[in-house]
Amino acid sequence: MEKNINEEQLFNNYQYLFDDTVKERGKSYYEQNKVISCHKDDNTYYSKVRGSQDITYNITIEIGEEVKFTCDCPCEFECKHIYATLLAIKDKIYDKVKL
């Protein structure tokens, strides 16, 4: 059960899902401030990442029994947008939703 995972563990436990090229591009996106928003609501992170040609993609990382990654970009595998979001989460650069 993953629900009690912290930001550092999330990054360390799942960075293996990304190949080196995706990691490099995702890190570049992160360093170029292309993660334009990142919010945490309970056990779910939501972010928006500006991709190529200024298209913005929506990313969700949901921590439950398993960790689920989704991005609405056309990529069919763990993408650079998700990796950039993981870097933001690891560095605790997100807002907590307050209702």
C-alpha cells in the first residue's frame, strides 16, 4: 500500500519507469519552468506542463493502492511531462489545495 509515501520516496521509487532520454527532456522542461502549476489534493497531484509548441498538458499522479500516472499528451508511455512533474513534487514545488 503506497498511501503514506512521501515526495522523495515517490521520485526514488518510480524514476526507473523513465528511460534516459525522457529523464533528460523532463529535467530540461522542469529547469525551464515548464511546470506551470502543480497542486496536491489529499493523495493526488495535478499539474500543467507546457510542452512543445506551447501546448499545455494535464498530468495527474494518484497515490492509492498503486501509484497511477496520467498525462493527456499523445505519448503512450511515461512521458517527459510526468517526469518534470515528479521533479517538482520531489522539490516540494506544489500548492496544497485548501477548501
